[in-house]
Amino acid sequence: MNKIIGAFILSLRKEAKMTQEQLAESLGVSNRSVSRWENGYTLPDLQLMKEICELFHISISELINGERQMNYLWEENGKKEEGLRAHQAMEVMIKLFDYEKKRKTKYVAFYFWIGTIFWGIILLQLLFFTFGFRKELLLNEVQIAVFFFLGLMGQAAGFYRNSKNKEFTKKEAEFLLKEEKYLQLKTAEEMIQFCRKNHSRILKQQKQAFGEIAEKLEEEEYGEFTMVLEEYAINNSPKVWHAAVVVTNKRLFISGEIIKGQLFTERIIHILKLEEIKSIELRNYDMMIVTDKEEIILKGKDMERLMVKLNNHEALEGK
């Protein structure tokens, strides 16, 4: 598996006419890491896999299978079959998730043991002092402070690694592998999971916003695209913070918080029928949506993806 993925990364890099140094710089890793991937010794972690896919314009399924493929449909015995390769890739990816979890667990155990050893030395120092060992065998105050600090750093590193040691599930793997055109997001959990494909950090307030949007969906309505925003404003009204966006098969939902006084916030939700949109304009990190009644200014990262989604939506065709 390592060699298949590594060989594919090598072919993609050569196809893009990039050196190992250039690929490493694009991904923020060392040349040695790229070399080890391509030779099949190690695999990039999950976040780097996503970045590699974005860089070379391929899907996770293609990267796992080690070749470009027709992901949607193909003919077999006169029948159109869908999803077999994606399913195989999903099974491989779940194994990768499990491998990464075990690898991170080893790091967590290592850091905790380092911290425990240094604190254990300090404990022995106290026992030496209690039972009257010779003074020259005891640590001085500076050494005690250094050992305590090293022990603290080891424990802190262990807790940090443990917080990053997320257990991925089969459902989450499906979201990473499934093509966007087939998704029907009904719950807040599904909306958040889709959003994680492009936003690694989702605030608690934004998760709550997805929850409120999910409650507003009609019976035959479902989300097709989600993302988070830094802020948005409507017709020069006060800015709305910690916002979430959901594009459904019928409407556009935007939800966030406004500040009420000095201590309180209030959540609001704005719902717009897609056919009401007259124009969409992208300006640096901002996007402006214009209707007959209002102008909505959205600010956040990767606004191009939202613009592409809206422009390609069936409800906006021909506008």
C-alpha cells in the first residue's frame, strides 16, 4: 500500500514538473519526508493527504488507489455500477486511520513516560532527603527546578498529543471519499463533517449554527455544501461573527452571532432562496451576494469554493 501511494505521488510530482524540494516547500515538510513517501517507506498523515489532493487536483479515493480514475460510473455487463472503487478506497483509508492512531498513541506514551521519569527522579530526591542520605548525593535546587520543568513539559506534550489523537470512523471516511455531487446533508453532524474536509478548526459557536440550520430544513431539502465564515454583514448592519454557511438544493442559509451589549450575544439566521440571487462578486477575501432587497458581504477563507458552488447550482443556471 505504501509503495502504491508513494509511486503515485512520484508520478504526480513529475507530471507537474516539480522537484522534491518544490513539493516539500508547498506542503511545509522536509525533502527527506517527500523522498520517504515516494520510496514507500512512510505515508503522509491525513491532513497532508488532503493537501496533496488539492495540490494535484485529485480525490482521496484516487490517491489511495494510486491512479486517476472515473470515480462516478462505469459500464460492466451492460449495467452501470457505482462506488466499488470508492468503497475499496474507504476500507484502505480506515486502515490508515487506525495506523495513524496507533502511531500517535506511541508518541503519547513516550512523552508521558519522559515526564514521569523526571518527576520520579525528584520523588527519589525527596526520599533521599527523608531517609538521611549523604548531602552530596542530593540534587541542588537548580537541578530540581530543571527536572520539574522537563517533567512538566513531557506531561504537557503528552496531553497535547492525546488531544490530537482523534479516532476516525467509517462514516467520516465516507465523507472524505464521497464525491460532493452525491452528498445529501441532513443533520448538523453531517454538515460539520463535510465542513472539516476544508476547515480543520470549527468553533463551538459555528457547530451550534449548523445545528440551528439543520432544524430549519424542509422535508425534501438537504445540504449540498457547507463552510464557516469569519464574519458577514447585511445592508451595512452590525457584523455577525462565528458564522456557518449551508447551501441546500433550495436555499442558502447563513447563521452566526451578534453582540448584544457588553456581555451577551444573540444567534441569528438568514435564509435566502437561491433564485433570488441576482449577482455574486468576489473581492479578495470577501464575497458580495446581491438580491433585489439586500447586499450580503461574506468574509472568510476559501471563498472561491462557495462562489463556484453557487454559480454551478441548478437554481442559478443562466444568471
